[in-house]
Amino acid sequence: MIDLNAHLHIERLGARGEGVSHVGGGLVFTPYALPGDDILAEVDGERGKLVEIVKPSLDRIPAPCPHFGLCGGCAVQTLKPPAYAGWKRNLVVEALRNAGVEAEVSGLREAWGDGRRRATFHARNDQRDQPHVGFMQARAHRIVEIDACPILAPEFSPAMPVLRKIAGILAPLDKPLDFVVTATRSGLDIDIRGCGNLDFAVEQALIAAASACDLARIANHGAILVERRPPSIRIGLATVNPPPGCFLQATEAGEKMLAHLVIEAVGAAKKAADLFCGVGTFALRLAEKAEVTCVESDLEALAASLRAGRATAGLRTIKGEARDLFIRPLLAGELAVFDAVVFDPPRAGAEAQAHELAKSLVPTVVGVSCNAQTFARDAKILISGGYDLAGVTPVDQFLYSPHVELVGVFKKAAAKGRKRRLLG
């Protein structure tokens, strides 16, 4: 039954940035409500829809973006910075606690820098077959058209006119499209998703648009249509030309912060492994002091990191292996040659690899994660295998979102009978 006029007091923020309140014997989650708010809401089961703020939280501030609340890109823009930082740090604390893992969690490190260098935009046709480009509306399938976004890097300023031009070329296909846009040092790099195979005339029109808009590159789901300049990013001493749409840390500042924490944790290791290495975010920096083995299932990303390593003076040996670590993790015996191992898996975590690491004698293991829950699961596996979790540092590069990165440092315990740092 729907309550159209429910009075709610918001007690805390949930894991998705929604205000949480107790109603009867259950919880109600209301987007855009903040702890300390007294609100009127439409309540349907556990879902609340904010109708009116009767008494605002003392931590409530104006949203910096006029699209907030309509655009689905941001969850929390109206929370004062100290409370926001506490909420993000607590996401990590709660994930570890829920998994039964005890660790010191430091304060949140801000890593927004100039804004995001990678974003995915969407294009949909209306009933008159006119394309609309922007972000998806919150909890809907409609497009919110934007001209500017406060969380994007300044290099994105020409992106919207370019994407509207591309969407116009592809409008006759009448397909839902996604545009993965990366702001690189040599210009915008656009990878189109969802259009399928294109005929020659459409490809030529897109190539002409890339020239007219001075794009670095345009691709169709990874297949390059034209590369006018190799898109490039800097990773430490190296210049990397990433393949279309491959994984990158969202902000340049976030990448540097994560890398700083990883390098600090690895210390003086002479032989290191970078598992799920991508385009070499950590490997190319580790190679300034250590021999590095990179392992990655994405062949093009791995090749880009190895090319950059070979082309960069001052780096030590970088080796690479194409391998799906979800199916075929490095075994404990293979890990024995390393002084340190870094792993940075996708959101699903690295459960299979964690089991092999737990069996190993690698002195230092550094886990980087964008999912606190799967990190906590993997951390518990490592701890059960004899590692101590020396500390966890949360890093915020996804401003206003419920996503938080983290770096955890594991040390192999010297005594087999040491007290396990597990709760319960």
C-alpha cells in the first residue's frame, strides 16, 4: 500500500546515498534526503520519494548543479563536505565490519582534481526520431540533456556539440547508443557502443565528423574508424596510448593518489607483480624501481602498457602475460618469486586469486578496489591465510557518487600462531 503523505525522519545515508529511516518494523530509502532531515514522502514499500523537506538537516547545502535530482549521475550533492567525507569513509568501515574484518581505516583522501577524464553519455531518439544526448534521468529511461557538468574535466567542454553531431548521423538507426568519451592529452577519444555494424556511408560521415570536430580518435565498439592523433595519457614517466574504451581510473588525480599509496606500500621490493594491470597504472610506476610482471586478460590494454614500458627510458624490465585471473589465477608457486604483489580487479573482486595469494609467502600484498564489499571478502581470505591487514585508505575520485576506491596493505605475519584479525 502506498502512503502518499508519510512523515519521515532521516537517520543516516545508505550505501547508495539514499536517506534511511525506520518505519514500523522496516526501513525506507529516500533518494536526496539527508541525515537530520524531517520530510514528507510518498512511500511504497521500502522506497520513498521526497515530496517536501519540512525541516532541513544542519548539514544540508545548495546543490552545485541545476540538474541534481533529475539527472541520475550524482547521488549526494547537498551534504556538507565533512559529513560527506564521513559517509564515504563509513562505507568502507561498514563493508569490512560486515565481513568480519578488523582494520584501521584512515580518513578519506580527496582525489577529484580537475574532474573526471572519462564519462559515458547516452543518446536516445524521441518519437519524432530526433536524438537527445546526455545522462540518464534518475530511476527512468529518459535522457537529461546537459551543456555542462561540474564533475567533468575542462577538456570535456566541447564534447556535447560533438556528441549531438554524431548522434544525428546515427539517428536513422533508431538504436539506444552509448558514447564512452575520454579526455586525453591529444584530444577527445570517443568509442560508440550499441550501433552494431555500420555501412560505408555512415562510417565516412563519422570520419568526416571526427575531422570537423578535431577529435583524436573515433571508434565503433573498439574498432577504430579513424585515429587522427594517438590518444595519450601520462603514467609516471611513460606515455601510454590506451585502446578505445579500455579501463582507466576516472580522474587523473585519483590515479596518482592510488599509485602513490601503492608505491609507498610496496617500498623497496625488487620484484613485483601487477595483477589485473590494465594499461599499466601501477606497473609503469613500479618499474622505476623494480622488475615488474604484468598480468591482464585484456590483450590490447596489456600490449599498450608493454609498448609504453619499452619506449620509456629509465624503467626496469617489464614482462607481461595475457591471462584470465578469474579462471586461472597465479598459483602460490608462481607467486613465490615476488617480493610484492599488487592486485586491482574489477568490481567482482579477485576471490580465486586471493585464495592463491593466501597460500603464498609473498611478504607484501597491496589490494586496490572500487568495491568495498568484494574487497572485504577477499581481505578475509588473505587474513585467513596468514596475512595481517595493516591498514586501509579510502580514496574519493567519484565525487557526489556512492562509489569509493580503496587501497589495503597486507603483510605476511611472521608467526604462524599469531592472533587472526578477524571479528567473531
